Amino acid sequence: MLLFFILGLLVHFVFFTSIFDIYFTSPLVHGMTPQFTSLPPPARRLVLFVADGLRADSLYELDENGNSRAPFIRNIIMHEGSWGISHTRVPTESRPGHVALIAGFYEDVSAVAKGWKENPVEFDSLLNESKYTWGWGSPDILSMFAKGIDTNGHAHRPSSREYKDNIKIVDAGIKEIVSMFKHFYGNDGKTAFVFTADHGMTDWGVHGAGHPSETLTPFVTWGAGIKYPQNVSTQQFEDAFLKEWKLENWKRQDINQGILPLDYLNNTDLFKAESIFTNAIQILEQFKVKMTQKKEVTLSFLFTPFKLLSESKQHNILRKARSYIKQRKYDEAISLCKELIHLALKGLSYYHTYDRFFLGITVVLGFVGWTSYASLLILKFHSNLPRGGSREVKKPSRLLQYSFVAIGVLVAFFLLIQAYPWTYYIYCLLPVPIWYAVLREFQVIQDLVASLLSCPPSHFVGYLLVSTLGIEVLVLSFFYRYMLTAGLIAFAGWPFITQLWTRAKRTSLNWIFFSLLLAVFPLMPVVGRKPDISLVMTAGLLVLLLSLFVVASLTKRKDSFVNEELLLHLLQMLSMVLSMYVVYSTDNSLLKKQGLPLINQIISWIILASSFVLPLLSPPILFERLFSILLSLMSTYILLSRGYEALFPLVLSCLMFAWIHMEQETLQQSGVSCKQKINSIQFIYNTDLTQFRQLCLDDIRRAFFLVFFLVTAFFGTGNIASVNSFDVTSVYCFLTVFSPFIMGALMMWKILIPFVLVMCAFEAVQLTTQLSSKGLFLMVLVISDIMALHFFFLVRDYGSWLDIGTSISHYVIVMSMTMVLVFLNGLAQLLTTKKLTLCGKPKSHLI
């Protein structure tokens, strides 16, 4: 099993890294001849102002008194220059925004591996193509471009007084700098000024996605070569911004990044036509270099050129455009150049993704082979599959060995003659030994086929449809949280399709109630958008009320554990009360701008540390230990909550308690004898392997339930795959000074708490149903790999940071699910089986 786990780790690592060769290689091209316009430029210098994280509405709108927060910029719009809205491209992050502004291309998607902080490939920009360049600004922005944060918005949010007052400071600073430039150059009229922003910001103080508040930024330009304000009577736009901003009579000209804004230029039609002609040739040169590079490393009979832009069509468009310019048909020339740019960009994308289908096929072959092999191991070692042949392990035939060796040699030779990079050898050769391992288990395959043929077709089709539906619901839940609601509602109907409703009505009612209650959470908004401390207090009070019932039941017991348990529960209840006090007082203190009280910070860290120790002091009796774990983890979760999510672990745990009872009833219904009553079962660490049974069809459902509950733990209150789902204020009980590592660790622990609660409950399910953890591991591996294959095709290399990052995160989550499962299983075993004593030797609770 250890060898299989190590090999599985390596295989999954290869599958994961493959997406960066398939989807995230740099599209930038080098080796083109520089192109220039022969006509003299209207300006000798450019001054670019970039307000990091400034929204368009925040700049243009008037305050409550009808005055502009940026009077200097407002005066420019009305008397000196042109203005509009810049529809920025996503990802709306600082570096991609600045790259688009100064280099004229959208951020290299391969930079996602570096968190959009550094481009992996060198590129030309205004900085290195200008004779002299000076830059002033925030060190975290300038350092991004040193080779070769908008903090106000994050801290106070765009609707705050601090954010809006900061606009006044920016406006005054621009006015001063403009005055200095004009004075220094003697008002020579050769300076062009541009004021814009790299991205906007949401109402809750984050950016990175494609919300209009993030993509709509201001664009104001004036000076040499720029048109003066144009008064108009009517303007047609889909939005109502002009009326809101009282700018209906000043012509608004919106721009999109990457398109030359000819309407802004105060120059001749000849200059505009020549400029866009040069731009078209620049992009065409990139297309030619990219095509040549791909043609040189591809066998001639396999090479398929981009048919929409053949050499003859290139020459034809260029000839016509030049002819139109000579005939002074500038509009026709500009139109042709735009068409050429469009085709060249499509061609660049075609050659950039030329090998994507080939690599995708090889990775899919590896995925399917690995999943098949894991399924065969389950059938071979953990099931009661009828065996038609001998159980002796036979050596594979020499023909099979030689065949796969020959296939491997042919694949390697094919890659060698086309000069593919070394990583391609790994992706293409990996399926060979995997499928060899699959075919070695030919006897198991025969037994499986014989078993399926003996099964009624309706049963097989039914199992297949249910399995497919279950997998698809899991996949869709990553995108649409309400699919978790649909799944939980379906779970609530489980007792009715079995005999559980007639055998155990009370248990079934608990299962139905908490399934439906938990189903409400995925329908709620993502956490962090609208904090509500009253809901956090409600969650704490419910836990305290539940604790009182447990304490009352303990006083009726007469055994050696009672006094110890009573003391422990009182300590945990005190911890919960302190958590509630810290959350309430910290929130009040921050509202009054008084910061985080030191005593609150100390108490928070003590509660966090104690949450790992207090559960180990309780006896390892099943429900007593599980409730102790819930109390301790809830104390920490309360400290990290800002709204309704505080109720989530409590409802989830109640459903987990009901699940344990339901599985015990299911096992008894199937005829498996249970040696102990569920209330007397103790968690044990060194388990006798003979206690485990072979897997049955119902265990597939248990494995599916586990995966479903783990996904619910991830997405029940938000989307952890999105950076926009994190609210930094949730860690303010622990620290308020910005510290990415500590804040990230605290938020990650908040995410893992529901996960740990599910795993601890499943430890109880495994124990009560005598389920082998190895067999479970393999079943979860198969389910997660089938899901991963879905997400492999859903990885995106275009769109917002949110779209790209989320697609990668989804793939990583399912790829690493089994590895995370091993880690959390160990943590759950530690929390459920270990016993600490305050004095004397630890007691043994092994059965």
C-alpha cells in the first residue's frame, strides 16, 4: 500500500503539472523586426498617472453636496481633454493592469504560477523602448517592473470616507505634478498626460475578478496630440452613468485595452491610418514568427497551417491598405488594418494552442488507465468478486511485455524527431506502464465481465446512471453551490427508499431534519459580504444550550469518567463564552476605531491552542469524544466568523451524528452482526485487521457520502477556490496588522474545521460499520480521479483571475483530495483515539 501511495503521488503530480504545459505556456513571441511610423509624433513626452484600485464611479460621481472629489480632473474633462471609461481586462490585479497599460498586451497567463507578480518571459514596454523613463509610486508596484496595493481600498473599502478622501489627495497631487512639468519644459505644448487606473475594487474591498466595479476604471487624457472636449446634446450608452455624474454634455469615449483609441487623437487622418498600419504589421510579424517556430518542429505531413490567413491573403490585405492610404481613403485603410489585426490575433492563438489536443489525449489516457488500475485493485483485494480462474499471481506473457516496450520506443522516437521538450516525454510515456499494469490484471477483468454478464441489465444500467448522476452533481457543485442543496434534499429522501423509515423513525427524522437544514447554507450568499455578529452570537448560544443538555445527561451517569468529563465540559463552555465575548468586544472596538484590545488577542490565541488539547482529555467513548471535539473547534470557529457561517459547523456536526446512527441501522438491516451498542463503542487506534470485512455495494455509497460531505465542507458557505471569498476581517480577533502568512494560515484553519469534523465522524462510521480504511482510500481515489478528469477539461487560460484561478483550484482540490484525506484522517485519528490525563499515567482504551 505504501508503494502504491508513493506511485500515486508521483502520477498525480505529473497530471497536475501537465496543465501548465497544456494551458499556461507563454504566448509571447520574440525575434520580430521592430516597426515604426515615419510621421513625427505629436508629443515628445508622456506623463502616465495610475491610481491603483480607483473605480470609475468613485472618481466621476459628485459628493453629497454636488461637488467633485477631484476638481482638477473634472476641469480637465470640461475644458482641456477627452475622457471616458476604460473597460479593463481581467484579471483585475495590479501587475496585469500595468502590463496592459505600458506594454500593450494582456498579461501572460503563465504568470499565474507567480501570483501575477512577475512575468516569466521578457517583454518590451514603454519603459525600455523610451529614451528615458522615470517612475514614482508604491514600492510593491514599481518593483514588479524593476527587472530589465490600493491599500486604502482593501482596508477601508470604496464606500468609506477614507477611500473617498484619498481621491482628493490624488487629485491635488496630479495638479501639482502637471504644474511642475509645464513649468520645467516652459509650456512647450509637447507633453501628453494620461490619468487612469489599473483596476477597480468591489464594495467589499477586493479585486481580481470581472465585476463591473473592478473592470470599469477612469480614463482622462489631455495635452499634446489629444482632442479637446467635445460638447454633445445626446449620447447613447447602455448604462446611466452620464446622468449620475452630470457629464451628459461632454462626449464620453470608452476604450478597451489593446485597441488603439483613434477617436482620442487630435491629428490627421493620415497619421491615424499610418499608426494603425504599423500596429497591424507588428502583430502580423508575431504571427509569422509563431508559425515558423511551429512548422520547423512538426513533421511536414502532420503540419496544418492557419487557413484564414494564408500568405497570399496577408500580401493582399497589406497591398490594399497601402493603396488606400496613397489614395487618401483612410477609413477603408483603417478598416482593413483592423481586419488584419483580428485575423493575426486568431492565428497567434491557433499556433499557441497547436499541441493542446495531442497533450490532452495523452493525459486522458493516463487518467483513465490509473483510475482503471485503482478500481481493479479494489475488486482484487477488497471485494467478494467471484473468481473464475486460479488465485495464483501469474507472470505477464513476454508478448505483452515486448508489445509495451515497443510502444514506448515508438512514442519516444516520435517525440525525438519533432524536438519536443523533455516534459512531453513524461506525459506521453506515462500511460504506457500504467496500461501495462492494467492488462496484467486480465484475470480480474475477466471475473468482472463475467459478474456483470450474470447481473440483470436493468440493475447494471441503474447503478451506472446513479453513479454518473452522483459524480456530475459533485462536479457541478464546484460551480453552482445550489447543487449541494439538491444533493442534500436527495439525501433526506434516503430513509424512504430503504427500510430505515420503518425500522428507525427517530433516527430517520433526525437525518431528514438536519439534511434539509444544512441544505439552506449553499443558498446563502458567500461569506464576508455582509457581516452579522448577531448570528455569530446565536451560534455560540446554541452550542452552550446543547452543552447544558450534555452536562445534564452526564450527572445521571455513574462511572469513573463522569467527574472528569463534567470538568472538561465546563472548561469548554467557558472557552465558548470567552470566544463570544472576544468577538463582540472586538467588533465594537474596531467600529470605534480603537483597534484590537490586547487582552482579546491573548484570549483568542489561548483558545486556538487549547482547541487541540482539550478534546484529548475526554474519554475515547464515541459520542463523548466527538462532542468534545465539536465544542473545542467551535470555540475557535466563532472567533473566525463574521456572519451566518458560524452556524454551519454546528448543523454539519448534528448531521454527522445522525449519519453515524443511520449507518449503524443500515449495517444491522443488511444482516451484519454488531458486537457492541453504539453508545458504548470506543475509538481505538491499533485495530485488529480481522475485524474488517470485505467491501460491498453499499460501501460505494458511504465513500460517495464522504466525498459529498467533504465538498459541502468546502463550499457550504462560500467558494474557497476564489480569493474574493476570503474576508480578512474574519481574523481580526487574532491580529489586525497585515501579515499574509499568519492571516492565510488562520483562514485555512477556518476552512479545515468543518473538514476535520466530517473526518472525525467518518472515523466513527468506519468503526461502527467495520470498514477498511484502505478500501475506502481506493474508492475515494477513484471518485476524485473521475472528478479530476472533468476539471482537466474545464481548466481555463482566459478570462478573469477568478476564472483562471478557480479552474486551477478546482483541479488541484480534486487531485489532492486523497492526499488531504490521508492527512486529515491522521489528524482525526489523533483527536479521536489519543487520551491525555492531567496527572498520572495515561489510561489505555484499546479493545
